[in-house]
Amino acid sequence: MKSELIDNIITLRAAVSFLGEKMSWWDTDFYQSSSQEFLDYIFPKSFNTQFLSACVSIRSFIDNEVGANYYHLFRLPVILEELISNVTKVSDVNLFKYEEEALYTLKVLALNLSSDGNKGPKNIGSVDQINEDLVQVFSIEYLTAFENNYIVHPYLN
């Protein structure tokens, strides 16, 4: 598995988790200014606690929307989750501070694709096809939803 793909998935998760929290898609406060201090106190030896805590919480939320039997941005096959975990244990995840920065990141990852604008759970492909193309599709689906103020949950079967 290419390291660029893993890095892009991590970046995509960081942008989506930040924007979703800002737009109240899920009821979390991991990106609030006081959260880092709190998490550092609770988990003093852990790394990337804001990002990892947000991802676990969002995984559960999206599972409730699309079903736990499907894969999505925050629940991928075990081999990918292990690779993502290994990277986040040793390198700092870029956390976003501004919505514009996160939206721009989604635009860069989307590479001029377009979305049909459908809301809610949405099948975008098969888990067997996980590659940069699916990262682009995840990116444009989330970007379009954030820009047009609706909720979407792209998933894979």
C-alpha cells in the first residue's frame, strides 16, 4: 500500500472531522482549544489524541447512519486501519484551525471531480477498489456537502 494513499486518508480524516465538528454534524468538541490540554492530562504519553479520539467518535456516529457492516472514511479494512495507526503513532497529524484551510485541503484532494449533491448515506464504490480515486470521491462528496450545508455519509460495500 502506498504511503501517499495512507497520508491522504489521514489528511482527509483530519479535514472532515474538523469541519464536521464545526458544522455540528456530530456532537464532539475535540477541536476546541481546551480539549488538547484535557486530553494531554488524561493521556499524557499518547500522541495525536485529538485526532484519534475524534476519529473513534465519528466512526461510531457514521456506523449508526450507514450501518456497521459497511466501510467508510472512518472505518476501513483492518490492514488499512493498522497502517493508518502505525503512521499516526510516529508522525504528527496536521490539525486544522480554520475552516477555509480544511475546505481548501478537500478541494486539493478532490482534483476537480463533481458530486451529484445527494444527501445522507451514499454508496460510492467497493472496498476492494480503495485507491487515490476513492480518496478523491470521498473528498468531493464531503466538500460539496460542507459547501452546500447538508450532511452526507459516503460509504463502501
